[in-house]
Amino acid sequence: MIKITSASALSPSDLRPEMGAGRDVSATVLEVITNVRANGDAALREYSAKFDNVTGLKSLEVSAEEWDDAVAAVEPEFMAILERAKANIEAYHKHQVRSGYVANGTDGTIMGQRIIPLERVGLYIPGGTAAYPSSALMNIIPAKLAGVSDIIMVTPPAPDGGIKNKYILAAARVAGVDRIFKLGGAQAVAALAYGTESVPRVDKIVGPGNAYVAEAKRQVYGVVGIDMPAGPSDILIIADGTANAEFVAADMLAQAEHDTNARAVLVTTCRELAGSVAAEIEAQLVLLPRREIAAESIANNGLIITVDTLDEAVHIANEVAPEHLEICTAAPFDLLDGVRNAASVFLGNHTPEALCDYMAGPNHTLPTYGAARFASPLCVDDFVKRSSFTYFGEAAFRDLADDVIVFAQHEMLDAHAQSVARRLKK
């Protein structure tokens, strides 16, 4: 049964529980990365056999024939859904595309900023029980809009050397992936970060993964860019007496079924709704194929908080800084301006998180576990870099030269001052 408490009885651990560090995988991951750097494809094949039980891996790369056959095996109805989702995601993310600028000064100076797409991006997509074609769309589409010229996807192989999930290959085709490699785990991240005989080195690695993948991304950060650290996924729902208990419970369970560390929280001004949602969770749990995972998540991390006012509910939401925030109230937009810390906000009783996970358009790759205080959803900006440029003519240079010299002297950097002073003498 989910815990129900009042705002006055909350403790800091209620709002930010320790999710448990679990087994430390850093040493194992470092060993894998070191081996892949030294031995390339041979290490990748070694780990595929060891971790994925692959015995029939002929090629690390998905061939054109394999890819075509997988896509051909996907139901036309689902291909049409993928295309519709792509259109919605593109329509939303097109608004994020921006250009550089040039600022011309009256003294002849020219300064500006260039927006330059990353050249090559690597995308990790899990391929086991947690296989997400939607993540392929969400990560690839903004990269394509940014102008990334080469997108490499990795996903774990099946024991027979093929790909476990044909829908991932279908989503990759729809979104515009260039090449796919049959690789999983930390070894896949290492291959993308450093390159091997078969796998090209990328500039940035994005996409979800397990603890080994997350740790590998952390360890290679600096050699390549990464999207964001991944923590337990979570949802917080603000609801008043107009909310539907069945819907709220279903949305909480939709989060809880991800994994046992996922967190679902309801904050409500209606005590009757709190009891009804708790009962609905129990009733709906028994119907879920992943009920054991969801039940453990609800029992360990789930929470219903009763408050006196919706302003109090918004305050709690800002303290939690949830990955997903649903506002199921009579006037949800009235609360939106007060929300400062939430990665993605879903307004009204007919905007469940699941809608945006797949079809609505906003990105579902989001900062987790309170990182919404300082981080943002994946977007087109994540696939570009900014570069400034500056031009000064002689007159404009002389106008600032003395100030630069004094500034450099105050920082005890005489060579800086001399680089300007010597030009003045000429």
C-alpha cells in the first residue's frame, strides 16, 4: 500500500529519498573501457560473448539487408504511428533551431556567433526487456534538425547475432540513423567514445541505459560529450477534487512500472481523492504484466501528500523538481507560472505523461532525480556548439589597448600586456 501523509508531517527524506547506491560498477566499467581502447573490435566481441551470450555475431554492424528485413517485418500500422510521431516531434523541435548573429560596431568592429552542428553523434538504445523505439525518435530527430551529418546507433545483439527488437530498427529508419552497430553495455559506450576498427569515434553520446551504461558515459565525459547523467525516473502529480482517481492512479503506475527505483508522488488538496487513488493503485496493480516491479516501486518510493492549498502543492513540486509534473486541476494554467523546477509539465486531465512519451512532440529525454533545478530536456541545442568571432581594425584596437594593458597588469600577466603594447609601438 502506498504511504499517505500530510504536508505538515513531511520529512526531507520524504521529498528526496535515498534511492540506494547499489553495487558499485565503476571498477568493472573502467576495466571494460580500458580493454576496448587497447584491443578494439576484439574486446567488443569478447564482451558480446561474455555479457550478451552472443555466439553467432558475424559482423558488428547491422547490414543493409538485416535492416531492410527488420523494417519489412514491422506491421504497417506501427510504421504509420512512427511516422506520425516523427512529424509531431519535428514540428515541436523546429522552433528550437536558431542561427548565429553578426554585430557590426560603429567603429568598424565585427563580432558574432556561429552555430555549428556536431559532426557525429552516438545514440545508445537498450534492446532487452526495456527496449524503447520512442527514444530513438526523441534523440535522433533534434540531432537531424541541428544538422548533425552522421548519426551512429548502438543497441545490444541477440544471442544469434541479430537484433533483439525490430521496432528499434524501424524507428531508426524513420528518424534517419546512418549506421547501427550490434553493441550493448559499457563496451558500446567505450567504442563510441574512442573508436575501434569498425566503430567510428563520435563527438557526443546520448540515450538511456542501465547502471553500466550510465557509469560508462560518466567516465568518458570529457573525451566526448554526453546528454545528461541518468537517475531514477519520477513523476509528481498535483491534483484537486476535480481530478479522476482512476486516471491519477494509472499515471502513477505508468511511472512505477519503469523500474523498482522509479518514484510516483501525488500532492492533493482533496483527502477523499488521496484515499481513492490509493485504492485504485491497488486495484490496477494486479492487472499489470510488470506488477512486481511497479508494486515494489510504489511500496518503497510512492507517496501521497495532502495539502491545504494548491500554492502549497506547487511549493512541494518546486522542492522535488520532478522529471515529470502533471497538473490535474480545474484550472491547470493558473499554476504554471509558479512552477520553477520541473523538466516537463503536463496540463489537464487529458494530458498524461504517456502521451508525451510517444506522440505529442516535446522531448522525453529529461533531467531526473531533482536535476530539473538546473538542467533542461534534450533539445536541438544539445547537438550544436557555439563559436564566437571577432574583428578589430587599427583604430578600434587603439581605443581599447590601454585598458587591456592595465587589466593584464592587474592580473600579473605581462605577456598579455606586451601582446597589445607591441602593437601600439608600431
